Amino acid sequence: MFSIPNIIYVAKRKRLLDMPDNERKLHKRIVPNLGGIGIFFSYIIVTSLFMDAGTVTKWNYITASLLILFITGIKDDLVQISASKKFLAQFAAAVIIVWFADIRISSLHGFLNIYQLPLWFSVAFSIIGCIFVTNAFNLIDGIDGLAGTIGVFICTTFGILLAMQGNSGAAIMAFSLVGAILGFLRYNISPAKIFMGDTGSLIIGFSVAALGILFINSYQATSIIQHIIPTAQGSLLIALSILFIPVFDTFRVFTIRILKGKSPFSPDRRHLHHYLLDLGLSHNQTVFILLVANILIVALSFGVQRYNINLAIASLLFVSFGLFSILYFLRRAQMAQPVHSVVTSMGNTTDNYFAPSATTAMHTPIHHTTSTNNVIVSGKKIHIDEPEEALLDQ
């Protein structure tokens, strides 16, 4: 919490800022994006201070993986790097914890009638899973407070359940990350004063992937947790539900993009937070709705965990796609309304008539104002070159 104001000050002084681009980025102000630095160091220092070497014996490997992602994220936040280089860093980090730390999924507990996994499949599946969840958090970090809020919920839930399992080391990891994110989140609630950047989203995504695997592997029917999760298959179901919002959203968006012949990382407006914003909701309202949705999915998973795991997961997906369908048609009706004019900052209007959609939003007309600092995009004023005094006064 104490480091974030200093990071904001230095970032503005040195102009290490995130610029609006009318594509992936929804903000209309120039904002520092180095909040991940504070998250990383708070997380690493606190965990290292309280970690008992006998609880998580592979903490050194986890730290090494996080350091790789930290360096990758900070470079991308400052100068941007290619997607292939980011993927290579994520792959290296995943290999370290899966192969060297042996943090991997060894059984699917009957899902698709699969139980114990062969070593090669377990390693490959776990590496892919770590990379996927890491990218999922990177992709939901699209509006103020979303990635941080969902990260706090996921880590808090895992921390409580891991403590009930008796895995105190993993619980310390989870609660340390909660504290690190909360210190940052105070300055990231809309209107955000700082973003976590790729540094923060990579660290959080990778950490929750590791916590999820540790939670699944730590299940013991003799621990306190058996009173609320009576079977091992229940631990797998609960873990999936805790990670639901980032995993469901990313899997859905990746699938649509691939089916349309595009790169899964190509920018568009198909994420859940885009749909909610298009209904006219604010950033804070969108974050609240997605948090409540995640909580409801977790509650539902506790209710269906005693069923066959295939049926239980199918029920979660059925409810999720049902809710998404409602959201989809509400947004479709909203976006089909014609826009007759756009009012510029000078009070002039420019006639338009179009129905924005996930595919047309990227080509929305841009109207320049007489000021060199602003442009109008769909009626939204975007500051593109704020004076130094304005930056330092924020």
C-alpha cells in the first residue's frame, strides 16, 4: 500500500505511462501501468518472511518462476515485447514449477472417465493449464479493478480452503498475495490512478494456477475440509469454479476467435466486461456483477459436488451459458440501436448511423476536436497528450 503512491509519482515523473489506443484499452486517460511492481515485491517479501521451509519445500522454484514473469512483464509494460517472447517466458515458468517443483495435476478424479494420468500427460496438461490460467488473468485485466477484485476473491477462497486442508505453506502464499493485491487495489478502483500492467496480471494469474493445483493435490479425507468437500472429485470441481470467471471468459473468447480464423490473442470486444459495459454499466458495476457471478458459481459447485463429476461440470456450464445467453441478447438489443450523431467537445455534431457490434467496434469513426490533446471516439473523449502539469496533479 505504501509503495504504490511512490510508484505512481515516479512513473509520472519519468512518463512511464499507459496510452489509450482505442482497441484493447478502454481508459481515456494517461495512467501509470507499473502497479505490478508493488504487487510482486510485497508478495515475495511477505511470503518469504512467513513461509516455513517444511510446508512448501519448493518455494525456491516458485520464486524463480515468478521472477521470470516479473522481468517479462516489466519489460512489456515499458517497451512492449512480442507475444511469442511472452509465451516463451510463461512456458519456462510453467516448466519450472511443474517439472522441478512437481506441482502438477496427477488425476482428473473421474472427469471424462479419466483418473490417474500418465506422467507425460500430467506434465503436459499441467504446463498448458498454468499457461492458460496465466493468460486468462492477463486478458480480463481490461477495466479498472476487475483483475484485482477477482484475484482477491480467488486467493482468499483458496487460502481458506488450503488452511482447512492443513497446507499452511500454500495458504500463506494465497493470503500474502491477497494483501499485495489489496494494497494495489485501493488505487485501481475506478477511476484508476494506476494499472497493474502485464507485470501484475502475469504474477497473479500464474500464482492462482499454482494455488489451484496445490489445492487439488492437497485434498485429504481426514482433514477438516472433508465436512464441506467430502470427496477428491469435489476438490477438482471447486477449484474449477473458483477460477471460473477468467477461465470461462478466456476459453469462450479463444474458441470464437479460432473458429473465425483469427489469432486467439487478436483484440475485440467479446469479453464479459465488454458486454456489460456496452449495456451502459460503469466499471465498478461491471466488476461487482462479475464478482457476484463467480461467487454464485462457487456456491452452485458446492451444491452439485456429490453428483457424478461429469454431470456436475455439465450443470455449471449449462447455468453459465444460460446466463451468458441472456447477457448476449441484452447487449445485442442495446447495440442495435442507431446512433444518429456524435457530439464533439466543441458542441458540433457529426451525423452517423451504425449499429456497433463486436466486429464493428474496432472501426468506429474517430472525430478530432480542435484541441491537440483530445479525440472523440463514439462520443468518448480520449486524452492523447496530456500536459506534464496535469499528470503530476492526478
